[in-house]
Amino acid sequence: MKHVHSFTEDVLADLDAVGVAAAIAAGDFSATEAVDAALARIDAVNPQLNAVAVDDRERARKRAADEAYAPGVFAGVPSIIKNNTLFAGLPTRHGSAAVPERAAAASEPFTEQLLATGVNLVGASTLPAFGLTATTEFVDRDPTRNPWDTDFSCGASSGGSAALVAAGALPIAHANDGGGSIRIPAAACGLVGLKPTRNRVAPSPEGESMPIDLISNGVLTRSVRDTAYFLADAERFRPAPDLPPVGLVEGPSERRLRIAMLTEPLTGQLLDPDTQRGLTEAAELLESLGHRTEFVPIPVERDYVDQFTAYWAMLAFALDRFGKRMIDKDFDRSQLDPFTRGLSRRFLRSFWRTPSVLRGLKKSTAQLRETFTQFDAVLSPTLAHTTPEIGYLDPGGDFDEIFSRLTRYVAFTPANNTSGTPAISLPLARTSTGLPLGIHFSADLGDERTLLELAYELEAAAPFARIQDAV
């Protein structure tokens, strides 16, 4: 395996984001020393990983020197923002040559919420074109690679953020999720990835413009507590309307859960042996801790796959035809990648189905939420098979084949986006070759607390593998 990591005996050591912030607050080292260490780590690994879309180190250094960051829970902690989210002064290109390199005039609401936690953003991380696929690969540049093995995909669409956190270059990074884009790279790179409830944090402008808002913002971390502290501090800055508060979750609960277990993807294929073994071992661990697991049938109808993929294609069509209005006045649709164009054409072939697709997706939300009248959480693999090698999901490949591979691979995560329910991927398993394998839990609307309490318990019972320990 071709491991790439930047853990070293500098001031960041192997601290998580809470630990870095505590050390800065205690005067053990300064925010300037923290950002300089992070930048040195990025410089050490980014040539192999290709995870940075925009380098903003000079502004980050100035913020650190001036202590011009918010007094939040991560005050002075170096981080990065995904390059589909507006941050004033930084170009936001959405991973596509169709978008001009123009600096954002202002930050969007979520960016302000992220900055309120105190993070010091060193730049923007890579994503595939418009976040429409599950691997951070491109037709016009090198792919972003998985630090656990650089021959393999890092997942997507928050792939650059995942690669940097997994490699130890940063302790925490922004991510967002419209079909699995926090949870997929978390699974591929061995991280904690929580997709919050819809509107738990500030929504994206793109999401708010959709008939069904799929997108939730969040972070990728190496520890459960970093994710929990982020959510609590983000909630302090902007309490979520119409949702019960989560508050700061600091450890497991004594409550024992009844957990539904899904073993069959919506697409109907069997799980591969590594994924099946990881799921079985997770269920056995839960049972050993006193939780109850129970096999259940898929909680939505089989045509959900066709409905979600039709909606997914509609988003590509909207970009293709209305990119100048949605993204930038100088949007150049001639520069769209083959996969985005293929999705747009797919929508055109069946656009007349859109009203029934929207009705079906709303029906599936009711079906999924019915599960939570009987169970506290739902357990599944994060992905339907192990992380593929670079090229397997090549956006320049045959569209029909790549589309088919994607729908088979990403079979468990999208239902939480259409329903708005929270879900988390935890690095509880490994493949036979040592790559991370994610285990997925979801809960009812507003119930991130249950997921975080369970995540703390599982992290303590089965500590997450560290890349620096891998052989």
C-alpha cells in the first residue's frame, strides 16, 4: 500500500481540533505556529494527494499573527473550506473549468457560521465537478488521491478535505453532503463524517433553490468529539429553526438502543465479502455493548433509486442550461465535463417524469421516518462495496457504465438527503487489504444527539485505526 501522511513531531503532533485549540488557549503554542505547521504538512503531502484547490496561506498567516479569528471552540485551528462554498476573497470554481476564476465578493451564511467556530482557513479543498459524483477525479487534471493508498479513490464530493484530514495535514475540514458527500469520503479515508439534519446548520444557496434541499454542511474529523464540538458551536452561533437543540454531546449515553439493520442495497446486489464482514462485526459490537439489532427490509420502495437518479440528473441539467444564472455570468457550458453533460442528457430523455419523481421522493421520506417510530437508529454499510481504485468512476469514461457503477456504489446514503434525516459514517472496519471501511448510522430528524452518543461509545470500544500506524 502507498501510504501518504504528514504526522510528525511538530506542534500539531496527533492532536485533534479540540486539542489544538486547547493548546493555543493555554499558550503551549501560538496560532501562528499552528498554521505554519499545518502549511508545512500540506506542502509535504499535497504533491501526492492533489487535495488543495486554492492556496490562501498568506491571508491565513496574517489572521493568525493578528489573532483575527473568532473566539469559538476552534479558535486559531487551521482548516480548509470546500471549493463549492463562498468565502470572501477566494475564487469558488466548484471543481469545474466551466466556472471562471473570480474571487467571491462575500461569504455565504454557512461560511460565517464556520468562521464563528474560530477556524483559520488556509484555502479551499478539491471536489469533482459540481459534486455530482463519488470520486474526486477530473478530466483536465490529476485526481485527488486516498492517503491510505494513493492508487485508490478518496471518495467525494468532499474528497480534498477528507484526504487532508486523513493524512494529518489538518485536524478538521469543511465538507458538505447532497447524496453522501460527507459520508462517502469519510468511509474511504477512515474519518468521522456526520451529515446533520436538514437546516441544522446554515443551508447553502444552491440547496435552498432546489425543490427538495439535499445539501447539509458539516465537517470531516478524526475524532467524534471534534464533530460534536463543531455542531454545538455552530448551533450556538445560529440556533436551528424548528429543530430541537442538540447541545454539546461529550460522551456516550447509558440508554441502550434498538437498531434496525440493513444488509441489502436498494440496487439489489449482494454486499462484497469485506463490506459484509464489516457490517456483521459492527452489529456484533453493538450487541456486546447491550444494544439490540434487528434485520429489517429496505424502508423505501425499489423505485427510489430511479427517482433519486432522476432528481440528480435534473440538477446537472439545471447547471448545464442555467449555469450563468445559478453560478456565474461568465459560466462556460462548453467546458462542462462529460459526466455532467451525460447526466443533463439523461434528464432530458425523461423530464416529463419530474412531478411524479418529486412525489415519490416525498413519499419515501414518510416511509423512512416510519422506521424511527420503532427503532432509535438504522445501521448499514456506508457504501455498497469497498473503495474503488482511481479510474473506476472516471468522469471521462463511458457515461452509461460510470452511471451504473455509481448507483451500485452509492446505494445507502442518498435517502438521508432526500428525507433530511441525520446520518454518520464511522471508521469501524477495514478491508482485507487494510483500507478503511465505513459503517453508517442514521436517526430521525433532529436526533443528532443519539448518533453522537453512539459514536462516542463505539469509538471507545473499537478505537479508530490511525494512518500513521498502518503497515
